Amino acid sequence: MTASDRTPADLLRSALAQEPARPLVTFYDDATGERVELSVATFANWVAKTANLLQGELSAEPGDRLALLLPAHWQSAVWLLACSSVGVVADVGGDASRADLVVSGPDTLEEARACSGERVALALRPLGGRFPQPPAGFADYAVEVPGQGDQFVPYAPVDPHAAALAVAGTELSGTQVVERALHDAAGVGLAPGARLLSGQAYDSWDGLSNGLYAPLAAGASVVLCRNLGRLADGGLEKRVESERVTHSVAH
């Protein structure tokens, strides 16, 4: 990171400038057998496209509140960084009825319908696939995002001291997210090149930090595992070895 890294989006920009080809997020879903590996450059491209969708097509502005109703998933990580890029508050598991817009997975669509603003749905299918039939009242992320621009420029500068993330009753600014992520990374000894395996949900600060923010802040990478409990005996040990994991937070 650099001295100018005051938001999570700044951390990603620095990582892209320094080591675009290194792995950043490796995602497993042990219910489907899916494995996706995203380099810094590939992840940043998804973030740019999503931020353009958020700012352009969805007309989101700094300070708007987005209810993020998604599990721990690589696409959830993309949305968190896209919100940071635009200046939108990512309210993880937030009340859709109080949000300006909502992003939902397939299991929370009814809850998401409480939002009177723009609604986006993610099928969370392997390879970022679309819904076979788009949910009524929602834009299908997999349909909308591919045509967005590969470079993102916010209409207005993002205030690093403004609210950026809300999770489990705690609201943090962009600067506070970065500071906490750096503290967490130092606490477990994450260094550039480290690989942190996390099986934690994205419903707490610890889950978000271990599953995205701390590795990003440290120049490390994350092996993000959904449905880790479905691994057969010995499966976790094999994954730790095959993925060259240096740190692990399975639960």
C-alpha cells in the first residue's frame, strides 16, 4: 500500500499498479465444486465494470445506501470494492426497505423486494452465469455487467472519511476500513505473498476482513471458501497444500 491509500478502492488501485498478475481472490464453493481464481487485474476489471454499472445505469451517488444481501463469494467482494469506488455505503445484510438500492443473491429475493429503489440480482452460478429466467423486478447482474466500461472514473471524489461500510451494527468510513484491515493483517502476520484461507461468512467484520480486506491491505491473497463444511475428510488439508495456504481461518 501507499500513503495515499485511504479507502479499499485505493488499496486495489495500488495493488493493480504494483502486481497486476498476482492472485488476489481464489474462490471455492464446495456445494457445487466451483473454483475461480482472479488476479489483481481481473478482479479490478470486474470492480470497474460493476462501479460503472452502479454509477451509470443505477444512478447511485456518494452517500447512497446499498443493501448487500450476498454470501461470502467472489462477486460479493467485487461489489464491496465497487461501492467503495463510487462512495456508496455497502450495508452488508442490511434492511432493504431502508436502502436506496439492493443487490441480492438467489436466496434473498423476497427480502430484497422491500427496496423501492433499483434492484440487482446475482444468480451466483459457476463462471458468473446468468439466471435461466431473470427474477421479476430485478436487473440480472450477469446480463448487465459485461457491457460496462473497463475503466472507472467517479463523477465526484470519494470522501475517505464518509461512511463506507456497515456490518453487524457497526458503520465504518473508508479510512477506518483500511486502518482495521491493516491492524488485522499485522495481527496474524500477513505479509506480501501470503495466502489466507477463510471459510467465514461475510456477515461480520471478521469475516469481511479475513475474506477480503486484510489480505488486500497486506499485499496478500485470499482463498475464500463457501460451504467449506461439505469437504470430505482430509479435503481441507489437501486444499491448504495445493493452494499454498500460509494462514487459515476456517470458521
